[in-house]
Amino acid sequence: MYSYVGFWSIPRGQWAEKAEANVADQKILDRAIASGTIVGYGNDVNLVHQPDGATHDDWWTAMSMAGLLNVLD
């Protein structure tokens, strides 16, 4: 199994924009699940973090490196 994880440091004033982007990404990721390209995905918000630390993350998993990278395209 292969995993992609992206960590983001987003100012609190832009968290709503990140939430909207997650909704848009969900459509792409749902299609990738349905086609078998990936086997799982998610995103998180880190409410307690260091000032320069990551506030958000996005991840997905696939059974092949090709499946993992296809989602990035």
C-alpha cells in the first residue's frame, strides 16, 4: 500500500477557503475510489498547533504507486 500525505500551514482567516477546496477535492477522490484507483482518503484540521506548524493535511492511499500518482494528475 502507498500513501500520499500533504501537510499545510494555512492562516486561520483562510480556513474557510481550505474547507471549500476539500469539498471540491472530494468529488475527484470519490471518483478515484469508485474506479478502484485509490482505496481511502481523508483530510484533517489540527486545531492545536505551533505558530509555524501544519494546520491541515490531506491524504489518500492506493495499492500501487501509479494509482497514487494518478490522483495528483
